[in-house]
Amino acid sequence: MSTKTVKDIVANCQEIFEDLDFRRAREWKAAVPGRKVIGYMPVYVPREIVHAAGMLPLGILGGGADMEVIHGDAYYQSYICRIPRSTIELAITGKLDFVDGMMFPSICDVIRNLSGIWQLLFKDKYVRYFDAPQNFKDEVGGVFYANELRELKEGLEQLGGRKITDADINNSIDLYNENRRWVNRVYDFRSDYPWKAPSAEVYLLMRAGMVLPVEEHTRLMQEYLAAADAESRPVKDNCRVVLTGAFCEQPPLNLIKSLEMAGCYIVDDDFMMVNRWLQRDVPATGDPIDNLVKAFLHHSAETPAKYEDDINVKGAYLLNTIAKRGADGVIFAAPSFCDPALLDQPMLISRVEARKIPYITMQYAENSGQMQPIREQAGTFADSIKLWGAA
Amino acid sequence: MTTSIGIDVGSGVIKTALFRVENDQSEWLARWDARIRQRDSFKLVEESVEYVLEKAGLKRSEIDYIATTGEGESIKDSTGHFYTMTTHARGALYLNPEARAVLDVGALNGRAIAIDGRGKVLNYRMTSQCASGSGQFLENIARYLGIAQDEIGGLSVQSTNPEKVSSICAVLAETDVINMVSRSIPPSDILRGIHESMADRLIKLLKSIDVTGGVVMMTGGLALDIGLVKAIQDGMDKQKMVTKVATHPDSLFAGAIGAALWGAFRHDKLQSLGQLRKAS
């Protein structure tokens, strides 16, 4: 195992996070003639199929805190969230010129419409509106989703100029299973020793996985866990919270840091759910499309972007996470104008209120700059849990 | 018996207090405070901890909980951090058990905090980002008037004809003051006018959190400014609020006291829960 330090690993991840020109992905593409890069937006796409096509899946999560959006504002009304504007800005300013195709999952109307705008703006690129089912019956949503995956596969075959075999996909499924296992290990480690794996570091580590090839990201997580475990860091008397609602537009890194500085260890979250969407290993033998369909239908995480028709089950994922992580409370952090997160929030709040679990709500944009109100809110929340709660 | 240190890192002054708590009885063993004056806050904190330990005749290993408050989140050796409202509420109650509200006025802003008899924060409100309700503003005015800071309160209470000053904006207020100086307005009337302007803002904060009666404890650096304390009491009387403003010679330490006492409380709670690792 490598002897890299946490500092080295995090610095590497931070560089990848801040690099809006995606140098590492460009280098991957330039290393072998004919390689292709496929961008994708939150919440979930089957990266296994992209990988099986010999292409690099590249997570696009907006322009972040420091990007000035000029062109992007022309495409969306003022009451729309920021991630589509900054994503258009990335494209129009040439930062995505090396990206050969884009996938837009069916997370909300805004992202669906962004796929249409992309088709109009970038006619020479492969653009796919990735329409995941909201019906989870095998004979309805399953059939639909299998067709969707086959269409995706065929589209990528045309783009890449070669067939994607079942063996290719099974091999990729195997690699992504391995990657998910390490993602879960990092999350487990953070929950067990939150002072050894600050959330800002874990976040950067997961963000690196949006850019790096899956094999490289798995190695990076292995190195991080070894280094973080070996490093001695002071334990803080913080409360433990689950952060939920941030599954699409990402909060600024400073917000995550501010929450922990204010006394809240984040012991679980829903950032970049793509790397934990499938809750179990997908079988890496047999019909890979069928296996990916079944995993999606029956073993996927619950987010507001996924319809749950049983009101008694709604919120169970959050409640299970709170219990599993031994969390003292919940922070509902939603991007401003995020319909899925904000529409789901009252239902989820009713679940935690019924169990007398403390919670706070806050809104952010990817470029939110004022952290004082966040610190104040999170700080008083932590104090109320530590002094007046059961923790 | 639990021994704890509270460190309040303010924007102007660092305050440190060392307490011993046993069976709800607390004993204040040592204290330290110093203005930051562009020095390294981390070094000052370290210095303060060494000082109070030596004063109390204790070793660091004998301290059960080091609690920070104010801007002290980044101090590495602390056990935990409490937010400013939480610690000032507890500190105010320590200094005056009758307190049911707190006015914490420090270098950069002012806060009104409603509390209960246990020191639990029930509600709070802060001054907006404008500095005209803060100690830094008063420091600037003292400089314009060529007087020492500790003269401000004494001069203000001698005023016979206070000059009205803008209560909206520090920049406008400072311009007002420069004009007053050129019109030969006595410093006592200028200072009383400023105190009334600040009192007006602070009373509004108290009213916004429904504090209209009981004892309001002043904490933070300006709690020692007798001119401001009098202006607040006069303003409340004028508005027929049945509220009594109180202050204490140790009001400056309220945050550090609160941090130390909550730290001790937290240590005992974790111990009873068998979770002391969280505070090791």
C-alpha cells in the first residue's frame, strides 16, 4: 500500500475539484487516440455501460462556487436553480469542448429541458435524455428501463464505432461493484471515526471519483482510508448529523466545512448518490442489462428524484440511515429552487418529527458565499442537541 | 469534581476562564484576558491556557474539558465548541441568577438573547452587518474625539444636552460626529447621543424577541461602559418597559464563563452516557 499522507491525497482531490477545465479527463482522452468522454449529470446513470464502451464517464456537477455565470443566465428564468446555468456556462466557454456526449438523467424538468437546450446548442455531440422509470414493477418499469439501457448501449456503440459485449459490461459491473464497496467503506469509516475523516475531505475524495477512471478512484479511496486511519487527529465533542437534500446541485465546500466547524459531524449525506445509488453488488455474470435493471428497480437508494408510491415507506431510507449511523439529528440542506428536494422535504420532516429527531432546514446555491448564518444555525443546533438533547 | 476551561475568542479580546464544578457548585479558579491587537490568536490562546493552569496550580492532564466559543472553532486542542449565544446565556446566569435576557455587545456586533432559568436560549436576534451597534464603532469615535476608551462612559453620563446621531449606519454616524466636533459640541453630549443611538438599536432587538420585562444582563466588552448601560435603562424607562438592565464587573468574561460551565456540564453528561471518548 502507498504511503501517501492524507494531506497529499486531499490536495490532489482538491486540485481535481477546482479544475473546471477537467485537465485529468482531457489527459485520459489524449492518452489514446479515439478515446471518448461522456458527461453525465446527477443523480444516477449506469456508468457501467459507458465504461464498457471504453469511454470515460465524467460527472458534471455545475460550475461550483467561484465560476461567474454570464451566458447561462440567458437560458433560465430567475426562479430556476443554479446548476443548469453554470453547466451551460461551462459548455459555452469551451470547458467541455473535449466531451463527446452528455447524459441528462430524468431528475427534474429543469435537467430534462437542459438536454433539449444541449441538443440545440451542440448539434455535433451525442446527447441522451436518460429516462429512468418511476414505476418499479419488473413487467412495467423493468421492461421500459431495459429498453432505455439497450438504446443507450446502441447509441454508445455508434459513437464509439464498436460493439459492447455482455462480457465488457460484466467486467465494468465488477469494477463498479468494487468501487461502491470502497465508497461504502469510506462512509462507514467516517461514521465510526468522524474526527479522522472530516466531511470536506470525504467530499473531495468522492468528487475526484466524478472525474477519474473508476479503477484510479478505487485506488485513491484505498490510499485515503489507509492514510486517514494511520493519522492521529483530535476528537471533538460534536453532534452527529445526517445531511440530506444535496443530491443534485452541490453546496460550496465552505458550507460543508462550516457545518463541521460549527459542531456537526456529518456522518452520512446524499452528495453524489451516483456512487452509492445501487445498494448491493450487481451480479457480474449472466445478462448484464437484466442485472442492472433489477438492481435499479429493487436495490436502489431513495432520493426525492425517485417516486415512492407507498406513503408508509416514504422516508424509510432516511430513517434507516439515521439509525444505522447513530445520528443525533438531520440537516435538510436543499438548493434554492430545487423542486424535488423542497417538495419532498415536508414529507421527510413529518417522518423525523414523529420520532422526535431534531432537525434544521437550510437552503443554499452552489455559489453561496455568506457562511455566518450557516455557522450560526448549525452551531445553535449542535448546542441544543449536546446540552438539551439525548446525545 | 470536574475541571474545565472556557476560551472566548472575540474579535477584539480573548478571554479565558478556568472552573471547578462539583455538585452544582462552581468555583472560578483563574482568569486571563488580553486584547488581540493584530497578534496571533492561536498563540494568545495557548498563552492564556498556560497562564490559568499555572494560576490554578493544575496540569493540562487534569482538565476534563476545554470549551471554545466566539471565533474559537479552529483551536485544535479544544474538546468542543459552543456557539456565542449559548455561552453568553450561561455566563449571564452565572453572573446574575435573575437574568432572563442578555444583551451581548462586543467589538463587532450586538445580540439580544432570551433565556430561561437554566440558561437555555429561547430566542435571539443580532444586529445587522452595519457596525453602528458595536464596540469597534465606539472605539473609532473615541479616537476622533481624542479621548481614551475608558473615559467614554464617565463622560457620557455627564451629558446635559445629547446630540442626536444616525442610528442606521456607522459611516453616517461617524460623519455626524465629525460635523459635531467642528460645531464645538461637547464630547459628553456627542457620546451620550451615540449611546442613545446604540441603545435604541439594542432595545429594538430585545423587543423583537419579546423581552419586555425581567432582568436583562449586559455581557461583552461594552457591558462595562456605564454610559451605554444608563442609556439603555433610560431608553427602556422612556418606553415604559418594566425591564431592569444589570451589569457586572466580570461581564467581559460571560462567554468564557459560559463555555467553561457548559464544558463541565457536557463532560458530566458524556460520562453518565458512557461516551467520554467523544470528549477525549
